[in-house]
Amino acid sequence: MPIHIAGRARLLGDDVNTDYIITSKRKRDTLDEQILKRYLFETIDPAFAASVQPGDVLVAGRNFGCGSAMEIAATVILAAGVRAVLAKSFARSFYRNAINNGLLPIECDTNGVAEGDRIVVALERGVITAENDTRNERLARVELPLVVDEILSAGGLVEHVRRRGQAATASRHPALVPRR
């Protein structure tokens, strides 16, 4: 299923740690992302969560999602209505957690993006594109591996497995078949 997102760029810097996304003190109280979304990036900007609009796109520098490997960082971003993150690079565990939860992580040069620019992201037929509509610039065109495309198009790994069934997925992707 094609995915189309259009929204405001919300700028962040380099080395955005998962504890900046959602602080540890909040995770001690609950892991319910519907509650935690109220505290998104509160250590960086206490007003950030209240200002997020569905369709906004996070735009960051290098090493986005470093720190703890807890998937709650990705799910809180999604719960806030953000479906895509553009960054120069991602921490490996955050990148996988994002894909597994249906959040689009897009590696690209984010230098020319300004706060509030209109960003358009699409996932169609295994290709993610990202454009800065405000500046009429292409930011990314990424061809995805088949399994990543299927997971993101389904909205995450759980829904992908639910739709396809574990056996069907394994038969199409030999690397997922357990050794006997």
C-alpha cells in the first residue's frame, strides 16, 4: 500500500538520544505511548509535544536515535502523529525499531532544510522519496529491500506477519527460514 506524507519540517540536531525523545523518568511511570506522547522531546523543548501536528516530519543531523535500544522511542514518535524521520544517519537499533513499528527512517542530507519547510515523503513500489516542497529540492530517493518495503507498507512488522503469516514470509525470504 503506498504511503504519502506531507507536513512541516521539525528540526533537531545531531546525536538525538532516545532519552531526549522520551526521557527515562517518564518510562518508569508507563510505557503507554498514548500517554508518553505528551512528553516527546521534553528535555530539549518542553513545548515541543504540544506543538506537533499530524503529518509533521522530524529532520535531524547525524546519529538520530542513539542510546537505549528501547522501541518506545519510535512508537512515541508515531503516537504523536509523526510518520517519518529524515536524518543524515541513524543509530542502528533505532533504525530497525522504526521499520518494525512502521516509522519511515530516511537517510539523506538534511543541511538545506529549515524549520517549517513543507516536506513530502512517499513510499511507492519499494522506493522512498523525500522532497523539500518549499525549496523545490529532492532530498532522497531510496530503493528498499523487498522485506523492508513489505514491513513499512503494512504499517510495521506485527501487521506484516499478521497479514502474510509467518510461513508465507519465510518461504519468500529464504534468509528468514530457520536452519534445520
